[in-house]
Amino acid sequence: MSRCPAIDELEKALSGATPDEAMLGHIETCPRCRVRARRVRENQVMLARLGRGNVRAEPGGSAAAMLTKSPGLAGYDVQGELHRGGQGVVYRAFQRATKRTVAIKVLLRGAFATSRQRHRFEREIEIVARLRHPNIVSIFESGESPDGSHYYVMEYVDGQPLDAYLERVRAAGAPLGDRLRLFCKICDAVSYAHQCGIIHRDLKPANILIDAAGEPHVLDFGLAKAVGEELDPLSANMTRTGDFLGTFSYAAPEQLRGASGLIDTRTDVYAIGVMLFEAVTGQFPYSVAGSLSAILHNISEVEPRRPSDIAAGIDDDLSTIILKALAKSRDRRYQSAAALRRDLVAFLSGEPIDAKRDSHWYMLRKTARRYRTPLAIGAGFLMLATGFAITMAVLARSRAQERDRAIVAERAVGQRAAELAAALSESRLERGRSLGSTGNVAAAEPLIWGEFLAPPGDIGAPDVIEPSRQVARRAAYWALWELYAAAPCVRTWSAQMSGRTWSALSGDGRVVLAFDAGGRWRRWNTASAAAIDHGELPPFEPLSVHVDQSGDRVVLLDSGRRLYCWDAGRPAMLTELRFPRRMLDVGSRAVTSVGLSSDGRLLAVVVNSRGVSVWRLPDPGDLPDAPELKQVAALHEAPELITTIAFNADSTRLIRGLLGGGVDLFDLSAISSGATPIDARLLWSAVGHRAHVRGTRFTTDNSLLATSGADGDDMVRVWDARTGIPLHTLAGHSGFVNTVEFRADGRQVISCGFDKTVRVWDPLAGRLLATLPGHADAVARVCYLPGTPLLASLDLNHTVKLWDTRLGGPCQQRRLIDGTLLSLCFSPDSRTLYVGCEDGAIRVLNVSDASQRAVWSGHTEPVSSLAISADGRWLASAGYDRTARVWDPSAGTPGLCRHVFDGHDDRVIDVAIQPDGRTFASSSDDGAVRVWDLESAGRLLELRGPQDFRRRPSVAYHPDGRLLAACEGRTDLALWSLDSGERVAVLTGHAGQVRCLAYSPDGRVLASAGDDATIRLWDGRSGAPVGELERDRDDVFSLAFSPDSIILASTGRGRHVKLWDVTTRKCLATLSGPTRTLFGVAFSPDGRSLAACGAEGDLFLWDLTYCDYYIAGNLDYWLSRPGTAHLAPSAATDLRAWAAAVLARPWPRISWSAP
């Protein structure tokens, strides 16, 4: 044979009964064909094994025996066949009771199905029934049809398969980001299934439907595997080693090998990776054409192509994410669908991705392994050469030189290590701030607290315990300040017990109660996290825990559907509640849920999900010897399954929520101590939710009712509780809404749910007031704490958070005039604020409540600048009316104007007072800076710069009073000696108009900024350039230093205030609130407040110590978290001392109107 055979010829020759001798001879002499033949034989062995797994027939009949006609099910109108597969047939049907369209899956072969087929079908029902997720198709019911066919009813999704949907949106030109966000939701659903112990094993486009709203729905868990299933003898034969289950094109390498023991969550990650590759490029990651052997080889051995090499415009980070999901080795893939989702979210947010972290090292290691022999030789030669060079160096240099070199090297290494640590810390903080700004507080908190508790480098002076003043902690402190200003969490603590835990809040929210599987229990004060008491009961596993208003009585429903009562008065005793046998007949009737009245005296019991009866509970003293419970009321049977049951505050009303979204309200006011139970009167019945009702709550006066929904109806609805008329629909949650709760006055309602947030609503106006993110798990319960502005929330991970519900937080706002506010300054005692206004007036305000004390008139045009002397004796003002004025603040209302300075020929833009109070300077658009004597009002100096540019927007005194800084021309600054009247330095570097100057109080730094959106720092005496802050995006109109010279505040066209660390030159925080341009900013002399003013007459005041209360309240929780063990005990002690001092202060006040 003169040529190498094609792969199909090779396969045919090696698989035939009579081998081709010429072909075999060629293979023996051709190295390339020997390798190809070896691979073909390996694939044939694999195919044989796979074939045995795939084609094994089920006993029990032929295809003719399969079910081919529509099932006849009571209550359903079958409308047609949707899909027919290897295991069952799916029909579309209409459920008459709920008036909704559903899908019904019926087992093939009907009553003639084998036991193995029935077991696999029942197993699929069991698996899907475990899963309750908005993006996973839900099961409604299952059973056996009259003809013996097994079936189950599930949610109907009117949508397209994933591949068809992606082809349509690609053709429509939809942006790539929309497709990636769709895969984030798919990853979220698959991750939820993994957390429930389910591996899908057959993820492919056909098993993911996209509805009309663009929401994905994962279905067909027929091949799913439960974690630990191989230990179950009933399931041992469902998936044998060597079987292949799935679809070749989307199967992971370990699936093709038939190694069921290697299939885990990473197998599903691989399938998502294939679909993601296809969604981005429109192609498979490797060829799926040709012979089956070639396809299997491609999947198992060939590395996928880089997506960016196939389609233009694909980012390198996105290619890295996809290739990590498609790694042949399971250990190189994402370890979970949640990890893949995190990187997709990070990519969409422009953040660093985890997949990048070790890729270079991995490639280096692979290269080293491939060329290990040449590298070993090269390394040996290099070691010999290095040893020879070192020996020569040792011989050539003296011992002193060696010592000096070692010292220099050690210092360089230490400096480099410090630089790397600082860079890593900065990266983590920036990532935390970015996550926090997008609402992902749960992910941001660990990053920021990690840097706060373990900062790189020295923290500063040992006697400074305030984190805001510690050099290394300053950035993390302000990152936390920024985070908690947006998410006002007062305290976080954990109610986790040892082992599996069940936790609950009391009705009034004051008490948190937790049990573990060993029977141990503990109660805490919710607000302080202090333990109230604890004890031990016999071991049990409750399905649900119900606590009364005070937290002193608890009713528990266990896994055996038995009810128990526990009272704080008898903490070591758990009493089983006894019902008349006519009420509970084991085997036919079962308690499915309960509701406990707020006083703990009435118990509503739901039996078989439809019947409700109300029973009176014994007093605590009678409980151990209590007879059978006494029934006091009964409700007529519900037309569908009951999903929730609850009393109102005075137990005169009972509300029940239904599976179909209905709400029924019953009157219990006729309950008496008599022997005959009443029939509760139905007051009204209404349907408001599209799916089952999950939570209900009344206002204390029974005027309003709030309900929450689930299963795609993730909304809160507010009702008129007297008439049943719906008032508002509150939409905002992105998952099941677990519970709702009214504030005592009924003016706020809170909700929580699976989206891990707490939301505060105005139930009367029907609008969202605040969103409180921060929980890392679904929030199960929320409650207002009586007599406080706090609410408590408890999540499924037993984490308790307390929230400040007062709106406004550290920022307070007041509108002074319908115009512009141009300037402002504080009095030396920080109690008074002076504001220069567009109408020519100076308004004098009390800082405590923003009340207006006086209005000083004098200027006839806008007041552009204000300055006050250090002793508070003089206040200087500049006006567009070409005058500067000096006022006596002690004169009170209306204020006494001592002097009018009218020597300028154009608008006066800025004024500054000498620190010793003897002179003041004014700058004008006439090109001059004039220095005046405050006592005599005489002009002392006139300073002029270039004649070709007249603007002088700003002027500032050095703190020693001997230098004056002023704008010079358009882009320069000048330093003038007040002793000689001469210009001593010209500072250049800005690329646009310089608008503002400010000296640090210690005189070491001069800051300047303007229209080039750049803030430059100069040496305060020589004017030498010191550095430049991170470039802002907008023009800067005003600068102010904090009293300790640590922080520089800037504001301008960007409609926010930025705080800068003068030492590191990094942005510490961005203070939000304003919506228009800001023209003035000032720190209070005590450093506790920051004020800003601007367009539309709005004045803003930030309490810079406000969030200390939140940081201090959360400190203990984060100190107790893993990873803080390396914190020095002295550092932890100092932080706790600071927190104790903060928490001992009065609660932060909000006295202005909220923005």
C-alpha cells in the first residue's frame, strides 16, 4: 500500500472479521498509522462498553405495547401531545380546578411497564419534587391513571429550546451580555439542584426552555443522579458502571468512559460550558461530524478551540471562562455551577475573574512537563554556571561588600513584599466596593472586613485607636462606611447551633430561638445577641417551628407529623399535643401545617392540606397532664391545597392562603369557652396571586392585610382587610417572598425572600422605600422590634441581622431657596452654618436641625464665597456685585456689616481670611488679588499676574499667614510672599482652568483643581509638585481639607462629594445624595460633619461618624469568623475598645428631612 488509509478505511479494516493483510503490513511499517490504529482500537473497546450500556433491552414488551393514546385523567382536558421520548410521553392539558395549562408526563407502556421502568419514573418524580426554584420546572401532583398508567403533572412552559432561542436572538442582533445573563440564571438553577444533592447528567439545549419573558426553565430530570444514590440498593441497577447516559455532543469525558463514580457536579458544569461555547460562537467546541470514533476522540482528547479565535469581538476573559468550564480534567474545571456563575457575573461587571488566577502557572507547568529532559539539562548547566559565578563573586568581593549587598537585597525584598501586599489589599477593597455598589453586599462584606481586620503594614501611631485615623485601616474603614451607608446593618450575629439547626423569631421579634437535632435549645435577645437561657430536650427533628408573640411558647411539627408544645416555664419538658382520635386517624389523616396565635393560646391545624380546625392550648401549668385538646372552631374544607394559615393580632380573624393564589378570611370572634366548637364564618374570599400564597400579615388595627406569593408570582399584595379589595401590588423581589410584616403604625410593610434581600414598602402609596441587601442566604423571617427604629431578619443559614429603617442615613438634605447656593462655611464651634445664595443673601442656619436663624442682606448679586476667622470674630463674603464685605457674626439678627470693600472692577470670586485674623484677601475677574486690613478696611497690597488673562477664581492663605496662593492666568498658580509682596513661585501642570485652591491645616500641602478634572498636590511652602490624585471624571469646583489634614474633599459637576486620602492619594469614598452640580464643600471644625451646596438651592449635610455605629455593631461577628485568628490579640482588644466607646454614644440622630 503506497498511501496512508483514511480513518474510516482504518476502522473498517480493524473491525472486520477477516483483517486486510496489506493494510496490516502498512500499519506495521508506518509510525503515523500505528498511532492512529492504537487509538481506533481503544475507541472500539470504549464503544463496545458503551454499546452494552446503551442497547440493553428492557424486558416487558415491544414498541407496540407502548402507550399511544391520550390518558384519561379526572380534572384534566388533554389538548395534545408535546413530546415523546424513550421513557415517556408529555401532553399539554388544561386543569379545570385551577384553570391553568399544565404538562402531563405519562410513562410509556402504561400498565405494562416493567418494575425497573416504574422505579426510574418514580425516581424522577421524587427528584423533581425536591426542587423549588423559579428556573426549574415544578411538579404539581402525581399518581396512577384509571388504566394503570403512571403519570405526573408539572408546570407548563410555553417557550423555545435554548438553541432555537439563541439562534433567534443572534439573528436579531441582541448583545452578547443578554446571552451571558441568561446563562447566569441557568447556572443559578443548576447550582440550586446541586445544593439539593441532584446532578442532572443530561443538560442540553432541548432540556432548557426559554419562555416569552426570556426566563430559562430547566426540565427533564429523567437521567438525574442523587448524591449518594449508589449506596441505595433500590437504585443500584438504575446506572451501572459502563453505561452511558446523556447526549454525546454535550457529554463530559468522564461520561463517555462510563465511569459513574466520577460523575459529579462538574459533569453538569462541562455541559453548560459546551452550551455557552455554542451560544457565544455559534459552533461546537470541537468537530462533531465524521465517524463516531473521531467524535469520541475529539471529546476525550482534543482541546477545544479558543472562542476568540472563532468569533471576532470576544473578550479574552470570556474565552478563559468558557475554556475552564470545558477542561478535560475535572479538577481543572469550575468546581460548581455557582463558581461558573460568579465568573460570568464578574465579567459582566468588568471585575477580575477567578479563572485567570493560575492560568499562566498552569501553562508553565504543562510546558515544563513536556520538555522535562531538556529543561533538566539546562537547569543543571544553569546551576553549574550560577555556582561558578557565585564562587568567583565571593572570591572577588570582600566580606563587607557581601554584607552590604545582603542588606540591600533584604530591604528590596521587604519593600517589594510590602508593595505587593498593599496592591493585593487595594485590589480586594476595590472589588468589595464594586460589589457593594451593585448591591451584592453579602459578597462585599468578607472582602472589606478581611482588609479591615488584617491590614497590610503599620496602622500608625500606637495611641490612635480610631480606625478612620489609622493609616493602614483608613481605606477599609471608609469602604465599610460607604457599604453600610447604603445597607444600614446595625448588627450581625449567628444563631447556628452545633450540627443541624432550626431557628425562629418570636412574634414581636425580641427573641431568637434555636434547636438542634440533639434536642439542645437556646434563646437570645435579638437586639443585643445576649443569651437569655438554654437547655436540653429529647432529640427530635422538627419540620416547622412556630413561636408566639413573646417567645415563651413554641409549637413544633416533627417529621412524623406529630405536634409538640414547649413552654419557657418548663424548659426541660417537651409535651406531645393530644387530639381526639376522630380528628387524627393515623394512616388516613395527617397534619400538614399549623398556625399559632400571638398569645400562644390558639392553634390552627391544617389536616391533609385542605381541612382546618382551631384548638385551645392548655395553660403552661396544665400542659404536662393536659387532656385531649379542645376544639373551638372549624373552617369549611378548602377547594384546593392550603399553603399558609395565620391569625391576626387579637385572634379574631384567621387567614388561609391557597395553592392557586386565593386568600380566604374567616371570623373567629364568636369563639367562647363553651363545649361546642363554632363554624368559622367566611368574611371574604379573593384571588390575587398567580401561584401559591406563602406569607400573610395584618396591621394591628386589622385594616390592612399583606400577602406574599411564590412560584413566579414573587410579589407582595396589600388588601383592604375589611372588604378584600386589593389596594397595591408591590413588585421588586426576584424570588419567592417568604414573609411580610407591618410596622406597628401600619405605615411601613417589610418583606423578605429567596433573593436574599429585605425590602421596605409604603403600603398606602404602594412604593418601595428601601432595599436592604446583605444576607448570604434566603431570608426566612423579618420583624420590627417594638419601640425602636430597628427591624430584625433571619435567614436560612441562621444569621440574624438588625437594620436601621430610618430613611436618609448619614446624609441629610434641605432646600433653602429656589435658586443656586454658591458657598458655605462653618462657625468655629461647628454649630452654625453660613450659606451664600444666588439672591445675594447670606443665610445663617443651626447645624442641629437646619433651622434658619437669620438672613443677612447687603449684596445685590450672588454671594460667591464665604470665609470666617479662626476666632469667629469676622465673616468675609464675596459677591458678583464687585464688592467684598466683612460681617460681625456676634451681632446676631440681621447681622452687622462692618466694612464694604468696593475697589474691584469686576466680579469678586473668592475671599480668604489670614489665620491670625489681621487681614483678608479678595480675588476678582479684574485680574487682581487685593489684601485688606480687617480693622481699618485699608488696602495693603495689590497682586497682579499676566495682563492677558484676568480671571482669579480662587485665593488661599498658608496657615502661617506669610504666603498667599492664587490662580495665575488660566492654568497656573502663584505663591506670593506677604512680607515682600513679591511672587516667589509659579506652579504649572494643569491643562484647564484652575478653579479652586485649599491649604491643609498643617500647611504641608496645597491642593488645586479645575476644569481638567485633575486634583494636584504641591508642597505647601516651596510649591514643588508632590503628586496627583486619581483622575476624576468631571470638573472640580471646590476643595476642602479635614481638620486633621488627612482627608481632602472635592466636589463639582459630578454631583457627588469624593473623599481622598492625602497620604495614599486614593479615593476613600463617594458620598451620594445630590442630583445636581455642587459649588461648595466644607468640613466642620470638629471633623464630625461635611456640608455641600449647589444648584436648585439644596443644602446637604453628612454626619461622618454616623456609620461608626454600624461598623462597631458588626465588629464582633466578623472577629468571630474564620480567618481572623492571625489578628494580634492587642489589635482585637483595641478594636473592641473603640467599638464599645462608639456603641456607648447616643443613637445617631436624624433631625433634618431625609433626601
